Amino acid sequence: MIKEVLKLQFPGELGDGLTSAINVTETEFTYLEGVTSPIQEQIDAIDVRVAATEGNLNAPSGTRMTFNQPSAPVGWTQDSTKTDHMMRIVSGVGGGFGGTDSPLTITTSHSHTTSAHALTLAEIPSHTHSIPSRSNDGGGNGYVEDADSGGTVRSTNTGSAGSGNSHNHGNTNAAGTSYEFLYMDFIVCAKD
């Protein structure tokens, strides 16, 4: 009876029981718990997914890619020769770089046009104007305009005006005096 039960439970390839002993421990045997489809089919499906993933990330050695993550993925090495550069898409030959200023430092090194500004009296430096005044020629002949006519030329200063206060031209940049561009940090990595 025991032999018949074992044949039914472990029929083997030919249906007359297993022809060789099963040499697994109880722990190893429980690894099969929860398996709902043939293990080899599952392994084959994993192989297909791994091959597709390797095909997508596989590239010739030295190929460079950008990654939005803190470190290089396995099989890649971070290229740290360029930093604080913007990415430029070109329709011609790629792989180049240029420029001298980082877009992240434009807040301290940019220029723009300013609007016109007429100085007010308060913004003009304090000053006076000298005007000549006529003097009597002393002989009752009337007033003379200059020393060449025998009279004495005097000058009178106008009252002081202006204060020399500072002024500004305003800013044509609607966003203010500094730029703070939104950005994302990417690393450039080369395929090992």
C-alpha cells in the first residue's frame, strides 16, 4: 500500500515512481512553497527581461549618458570634468561644449538695459552759477558791461541748489535684479 501511494504522489517520467532518490533537505524542499508555475518558465521569463534591460543600457565603452541620480549605475563611471554647464540640443554634430559663464552665477555677472531717468533737483550736486552784474562807470555816463569799457565787472552768484543725493535708473527686468533658474542636477557617466 505504501509503495502504491508513493507511485501516485511521485509518478516519475514513466508513471511507475521515481527511479532515483530525492536528495534534498526539508528546508530545500520548502523553497518550492508558493510556486504556481514551472520554475524553468519563470527563469526563462527573467532571462528575457534581463536581456532586454542589458540591451537598453548596454553601450560601447566610453559612451556618455546623463543620469538624474546621485551616483553612476553599475558598469558606468562618473565623468566629473564638466560641472555647472547647461545642456544644449544641436541639430549638427554633438559632443562639443563652450561658453565661459555658468548659468548658476548669472545673478552676479549679468547685464541688461536700464530705463532712462531725468535727474531731479535733489539728485543734482549742490552748486551755484556766477552771473556778471553791471557797474556804474563813476562819471555819470551810465552802466558799463565789462572792464574794457572802463568800469569794474562784478559777478553775483545765484543761490545754492541741489543736494547730490543718489539716484537710480530702475530695472527693465520684470523679474527683479537677479535670475534664479530652475534646474535639475544630472551627472554624466561613461560606459566602462
